[in-house]
Amino acid sequence: MDAYLPILILLILGLLFAALSFVASTFLAPKKKPTAAKIAPYECGIVPEVEPPSRFPVRFYLVAMIFIIFDIEVVFLYPWAVIFRQLGSFGLVEVVVFAAVVFVAFLFLISNGAFSWGPVVRLTPGVPARTSSSTIARISGRPGGPVTAAGVPVSTGTPGQAA
């Protein structure tokens, strides 16, 4: 039991530090109310022209997971490279099979469009290529609906009606 006493003391000190940090920040933090200027988005003094998305698209997380998978693959390649000469041809065959499996999975993700970030909308020069329909409406002055590659609205009503 005496061997665990330093660990118990360290655990108690850590918990006390965390609790006292929360209490101190509650009492010492400024209590000013946010103003419009404080909560406004700020990018080097430039007001943003495109609204931020309400949430990240799922494809963002897919790309992040793909990155982690390849990062883990590289982590496994370092120990293999250190003992490559000891493993001989068996080690070479095993790492080629491992890399082939990961590469086939990568090709599968590309074929399913894991890196496609949505439709490309081309309007006029100076307008971002990927925009939402509300941004298109605000920039072009047209209702946010489907447009052709030349930026002309696609008619969705009866002939003779404007889009």
C-alpha cells in the first residue's frame, strides 16, 4: 500500500488543481456583456462574403479518417524499415501486401467520390466557384435556383415565366 501513496497524493493534487482552476476562472474572468462589435466575424478587417456552413460536411470527416489511416500506415512502416534486413524477403512481401490493401481501399474511396466536395457552380468571373444558392442569390441578384454554366437561371416553371 505504501508504494501507491505517491500516486494517490499526485491524483489528489491534480484534482485539487483542476477544481481550483475552475473556481478561480469563475471569480476572476471578466463579466462584460458581448457587444455587436465583439461577436462580429473578423478576418483581417474584411467582412466575409460567404456564410460559413452550419456544420462541417460529412466528407470532411471522411477525409480526416483517410488521413489517419495513411498516417497509421506510415507509423507501421518505420519499424519495418528498421528491421528490414532481418526480415528478408518475407518482410518485403508482407509490407507489399499491407500497402496493396491500403492502396486498394484508397482507390475504392476515390471511385466512390470521397474527395468530391460537391457540385461546381460557375457564374461570372470574381464569384467563388463553389457557392450556396443563398450566396448566388445575394451576389447575382437572382433568386437562388439552378443556373447553367454560363450563369443563366434554369427555368423551372411553365414556358414564358421567369425563373
